[in-house]
Amino acid sequence: MPDLQREARHRAGRQATSRPARVIAGLALPTAATVALMFCAAGAAVATSKTPTGSFAQLASAMASGQPTTAAALNARRLKDVERTGAAATASRLKPAQDNLAVLRATAVARSLERTKIAAAEVALRAAFAHSWRLPIKNRVTTSGFGYRWGLLHAGEDFAVSIGTPLAAMSTGTVIYAGPESGYGILVEVRYWDGTISYYGHMSHVLVNVGQGVEPGHIVGLSGNTGHSTGPHLHLEIHPHGGRAVDPMPWLAAHHIPG
């Protein structure tokens, strides 16, 4: 008859001696597996994560450089990237408009300068015109010159003209006399911008008033045969700076006044 107690002891003894080995092996295997599973799980998480590759690169870069890797820090960096991208896109879209604006501004500046030049040229032309000189009549025909006659000074130059010929102001000035004056008949006196005074004698009509301003070529009256005159003509006298009369012909030549 088998010895049950002995067999039981043998079984118990074998189980007792093999159990510690299985326990140690069991403990070692789960530890290595856990490590392997952790790496696998991490790789799977990276592979299946919805986080963009750029964010993963940012995370790796931040970990390598020692920068904060919190969610807030990553979001802030993502926001800066978005802002930079948006700014670059906006700048790219705005560049044609900015270029056009620069062209418009340059054109406006050029036009402004051109207008300034034109205005300056107009001012210069007006000043040149205002200070220009001309003869009261065209196609002058001298009949009696400056000098003494019969012991008396003929203080002007006589130009033969028909009655009613328009007489023009010689430059810019002001009428200082207009009316009858003894031997001059009807006389007009004009004081010009440089102080010179001209006398127009023997006129038939006056077309200006005392105090009226005139410009070169302004018609002041009509020629005639009034006063001490031997025939229709213009008696022209020139008084530099309002002084004594001088010979008109040299004065006209010095002022480049064409006949």
C-alpha cells in the first residue's frame, strides 16, 4: 500500500523548492516588460498623437535647451509662431500696396516741387514784367529833339503821331497828375517804381485818374495837338528820380527800350 504521507511530503518538498524560483522569475519579468512597454507606449503616443510635428520638435528643442516645457509655455511659443507667420503673410499682402503708396508719395512730392518751381517762375516773370520798360508808342518818328530853341530849353523829345493814338505807360507806376497844364496842353504824369517820372504832353484825352496804378503798356490817354503845339505829336519828358529833365534818347538806350 502506498505511503500517502511520504508522497505528500515529497510533493510538498518539490513545490516548496521550485516556488521561490518562479516567484523571482515572475518578479524579474514584469519589471523588464514594464520598461519595454513604457517605451513602446511612448512611441505609440508620439506616432498617434494629434500634436503637430513642429510642436514635437519644439518640445525636443526645449528639453535639449533646458527651456520650460509646460503646456502654457508651448502654447505661448505656438502663438508667437502663428503671430510671426501671420505678420509675414500680412506684410507680403501689403507690400504691393505699400510700394504703390511710396510711388504715389514720390509722385506727389515731385508734383509739389514742380508746382513750387512754376509758382517761383511766375513770380519772377511778373517781377520782370513789372520792372520792364517800353516806349509810349510804336514806330517812333522824331520831329524835335531835346535842347534849346530860341533861347528856351525844349526839355523833351517830340514824336510825330496822329491825333487819337493810344499812349501807353512805360513801366509799373502811379499816375500823379492828369489834366491841363499851360503850354503842355493836356498832360499826364506817371511816377514809376524806380522814381522816374514821365510827362506826356499835348494829349487829346485822358483815360486815367490821379492815384491810379498802371503797368507796362497800360493806356493812359490819346495823343493830340493841345497847348503850345505846331502839329499832332507826343511830347515826352523824362525826369529821373523826379528831378530835372534829361535827354530822353540816351535814357531810353540805357534802359534798353526799343523804338
